[in-house]
Amino acid sequence: MKKNKKTRNIRYGRILDLVNIILFPILSILLVLFIHKYSDKYYLYAIGLFAFVFVVILLLFKIKGKMIENIRRVFLLLMVILLGLANFYTKDITSGYEAFASSMDNSETTIHYDVLTLKESTNNLQTLEDLDGYVIGFPTNGSAEATDKAKETLSSKLSDYGSLNYDNYMTMYSDYTQEYVDAIVVDQSQKTNLPEDYRNLYEISNVVDTYSFTIKNNIKGNDIDITKEVFTVLVSASDQIEAPTSHSLSDTNMILIIDPVNHIIQTISIPRDSFIPNPAYGNVSDKLTHTGNDGVENTKVAIEKAFDIKIDFYVKISFSSLIEIVDTLDGIPVNVLQPIVEQDEYRSFAEEDLIYLDAGQQTLNGKQALAYARHRHSYENQDLGRNQAQIEVMKGLVKRVLSPDGITKVDDVMKLMSNYVIMNFSESQLTSFVKQQVDNMPSWEFKSLSLDKGMQGSEPTASMPSVYSSIYYLSKSDIEKVNAMYHLMKERNRLSEFHFDLDDMYNGYSTYEESNDIVLAP
């Protein structure tokens, strides 16, 4: 009886050894493949380590003795368990990365349209069906594809209607309220951008139909090696709580010029009220923030034209992401430049919802970080003060993510970003950049340029031509400064030569030539 039990134990032990000796190389290979996706250096280390351990295990099989057999069996079992846990964890990381990577090459934008009719009108058009045989106005100052899809959608619901195209929302609103057209199609993003004369547009109108669809973005990222070449990124953020795929005001506009070899990030924050040509309105001057209502591509082109530079990539972010990302990281270190009082994310004026921050270095939670990034009314120059605050928040995010504790939360951050961020980097570009960072673990240097030589003013704008709006005139010297820094960063070996000289401020490095398209500060 004891002999049979001993024989069974030996057989079970050998089966366990066989299963583990098969699982060990399989799990090792899976883990090595994962490491290879994010690091070339540690991939080679991993191959060497697992090969060495496997050889040791095989050698242990050649040594006889009950104690050695038990040690080998326990060691092999522990290794398989550890590899299994490692693969389980890496699968979670991979799912976060893959979710985020799905936002790479995001070639679609979601647009939400309302069809409006006047509540009180001569023809008493109260439903969509009432519009058969009547004239509908369509905005054409944005995407032609969006206009075509709007017409196709209505054609599928109405047997017959007339259409009138408008390249200016103001003219369309005017014709609509005077009943020159019977209904209009309005991009929902315009709700936050209605001119004073038409703030009550939705109050006097019936929303007889609402629909959403996606359109193709036209701008693709530049096909360059971002591990070796200096590249530029437009970071555009919306103050509205919505998906980044929607067209909306571009409340924050920051240019990043990134040198991946010398590990320098040059940040340039552009005031949201900058008075620059709006491509969607035939390059008539508009507030920079309004360019976002026609898509992040429109904002990108507007900035390129204004500063005579080339932007390689864009990243569009919904501000609502900041709360969740910062809280996932358990807060970020930020130097608050001055005491502030700001509303919460829902713009509540209730005392219990207000957010108070003291000046100085501190750790901010998600709501506090959003409040600080949004706030501008306490600063002498509102836009410039907010721009500097946003740079401080960005620095805090980078420092936190690259900290030992922050790195363990990267997978959770990536999952969140997939819902709140769109960009036009390719997945291969992002992967190669991540590999470079993991392999080298460089320390990045942040530099910033302030555009503070302009002046405040009041002008009608392309998107609101009948209303005088608060605007910011950029100065020629600020534009030249951005242009010079762009070219110097692109010609990396000349960056050490760059200095400001009162007699030759930009040392001949700026290629900017003043254009009649942009109104500059005197």
C-alpha cells in the first residue's frame, strides 16, 4: 500500500515537473515579447536572464537526491507562478496601451447638428415633416463633407426641400430670424459661441431634429522619426465637458517643440483671444479660440499661417480628462503662482463648490488641477497668466508620470486617455518613442516662451462680425520670437548660438515676413 502511494507521488511529481517545464519557456517567451514591444535594451536582458534560469533548471534535473528534487520542484513552481503573474499584469498594461493606441491615427470627428425652426413664424413650421417644400439654410464655413452629410440625412427624411448655403453663421442667423429661410442647420458647438444679438436663438426656436455623424479628418501626422528628429506638436484643449472628437472652442493652445536627442521640450502658449486669420472664414481675422469650432485641423492651419511654421502633429484633449487623470496619479506637484478662487468643473457659483488655492508648491488633486489650469480672471493679463499656470500643470503631470510610483499607474492613465484624447501620431511612432524613453530614462528639460508683447483690444471677428469682442493683438516681435525658436530647434546644432541681442533681437534666425493677413499690435 505504501509502495503504491509512493509510486503515485513520484508520478504526480513528474507530471507537475513536466507541466512546469513546458509552461516556463512559454510564459518566458510571452513576457519577452511584451518587453520587446516597449524596450530593446531590457528585451535583451530578459532573454539572457530567462535563458540562464532555464539552463539552471535543466542542470538541477541532472542532480540526484530527494532534497535537490524538492528544491528544484519548488523553485520551478515559483518561477512559473511569478511568470504567470507577470504576464497577467502585462496583459493589463497592454490593454491600456492598445486602448490608447486606438486613438492614434484617429481619422474621424463627431459632429452634432440641430435643425431649428422658429417657434413663431409666418408658416408655423413646428415639426421636421412641416419642412417639406421649404428652404433650409446650411453652414459651409466648416467641412464640406459635414455639409454634404447634413443634406443627405435631411433628404432621407424629407421628400423635397430647398437649400441655401452660408459661409458665415451671422448671415445665416440674420436670414433665419427675418424668415428669408424657413429653417437652419446648426452645429451644436455653436451654442457656446452665439453672438450677443442671437444669444436667445435656441429659446425662440424649435429643435425639430438632431443627429450626429462622423467625418474624416484631413490632416495626417508628419512621417518622421520622432526618436531622432525635432518635431512640433499642437496641444489643443477644450474647456467644455465633452468628447475631444466634437468640434468646440479651442480654449488652450500650446505649441511644443520637442528635441528627442537633447531631451528639451520648448513650450509656447498662445493666448486664446489672439486675433489671427481663421481659415474656415476665408482667413478673415478671428479669435484663436473660435477656430476650434471648425475642428482641430482648422486651428492647426491657423497657427501655422500666423507664425509661419510647420506643425507636425496635434493632440486634442477634453479638459474633463484632467480630473480623472490627476486623481488616478494620486495628485500632481504644481507650483501655484498666486492665490486663486475658481468654480468647479461644472462652473458652479455655490460657495461649497468653489475651489480655493494658496500660492506655492503643493500637490493638487484632479479638481484643483483643472481649476488652476482654467483660471484667468485674477491675473493682470488673463490669458498670459493662465498660459503660465497650464505650463506648471503640464510639468507636474510629466514629473508624476515619470516618477517610480507614477510609472505603475501608466496603464490606468492610458485607458483614461483613450476616452479623452485624439492625436495624429501613428502607433509605430508612439511605440518607438516609448521604447527610447524606457531604454534611456532621460531627464527632460522644460523651457517656455511667453507671448507678452502684444496688447488687448476690441474688434468684430470673422465668426461674430456684428459684435465687438475682446481680442489680443499679437506683436511682431512675439511672432518673430516663435518663428526663430522653431528654426533654431529644427537646426539643433545651432541652438547653443541663440541669444537675444537688443540690436539684432533674433540674430537673423527668424524667417517671418509680415503679412497683410494678420493685424499686429502697434
